[in-house]
Amino acid sequence: MKCYVMTLFPEMVEEIVKTSILGRASQKEIIRVKAVNIRDYSADLKHHKVDDYTYGGGAGMLMQAQPVYDCYRAIAEEMTTENGGVTPEHRVIYLSPQGRVFTQEGAVELAKSEYLVLLCGHYEGIDERVIEEIVTDEVSIGDYVLTGGELPAMVMIDAIARFVPGVLHNEESALGESLAGNLLEYPQYSRPEVWRGKAVPEILLSGDHAKVDAWRKERAIERTRTKRPDLYARYLVENGLKE
């Protein structure tokens, strides 16, 4: 998978990509993340300005359509060149509080893509005309507003990368963690067996894998019912169960 991030602050993206699981996956080229600076496509060759006042008045500045569009066209040309002159299927995702909320299911879906382009807004947003021209999806990571789209873009890439084959050492990790099957993850324990007077549940020391699995499922259901009743309701519906 290759992800392009259209941004005014490429260094924010590049620093995150170097670290932890994403860093290892990038080194192995399992997932490639390229930050593309929208300012490089500004018509203002001296100051590389990409924003201007909004028509109709109002506070703040708006990112102009032209540099965003030209930046995208350069990315599209690069993808086409990489694929022998054929433009590959790809999604252009605008990180916006107006978009559909990003979920684990969304991460699984997007992990199937060979190319993703993520557009990071700033100021009061982006000229609507270029959004209509190039964007295929608007996505939000939650009902709050940030100063820019870079952190949401990296949240998405991190979540998506976990479902790209080869990124995680243990391919089962992404399947058994929180939100899988609309359940939160069960409690987990490590050494020592007793810490500050609190012991690891005996069943986890039994060696009986069937009983351990059953215990973990019960704890996952119980935890979800208590902490996330919205998820628990979905779990019941999807499994044809009643309270």
C-alpha cells in the first residue's frame, strides 16, 4: 500500500512515519507513506502562499483550490507512471469534521486499497470547488475540531496499516483486539503473578486453552456491556442475541 498525504506541514507526517510499527513497515516497504507539500504547487513563487480571504466575508482564511488541485494532479501522474501509464484505482480522503466517522470497520475496508490519498486542511478549510473535483470520501476521526488534518491523517494511516498483511508480527493481533466483533478486549496480565497484592486470575495459569478462551470471551462481553453499551447493543443485534 502507498499513502500520499497532501499537507502544508510534511515534517509532521515524516516524523511519525519513522517510528514504531509504522517505521518498521515503511523500512520494509510494506506500506509507503509520502508527504507532499501543497505549498510547492502555489502560484505565488515568492511566498508560496496557499490561502486567501473567503468570498462573502467571515473570519479566517481559506485554502485555495489551485494549489490543492495541482498537488493532486502531480500525485496522480506519479501513480500513473508507477503503474506503466495506467492510473490505478485510488481513494482521495479529505479529513473533515463534516465527514463520516472513522471506525475499525473503515480501517479494514481501506486496508484493501493499493493507493490512498489523504488531504489535510487548515485555516477555515478548503475551497469547496476542489473538494467537489477530487475528493471521493470525507472522513472525521471524531466530533471535535483540530488545527489541521495531519494528526487525523496519521491516526487513520496507523489504524489502516494494522490490517495490511506483514505490518504486524502476529497477524492475529489485529483480529483479537478491542472492537473486533463489536467487543472490547478482555483484561490481560503479565509477570509477576502477584503485584501489590493483586493476583493474576487462576484460570490464566491453568494451561487449559479452551477454558482460557471462554473466560476471555466472557470478560470481553462483560467489559463491553459496562463500558460501551452502544457497542454491546450492536454485538447483540449482529449475533441475534437478546439481553
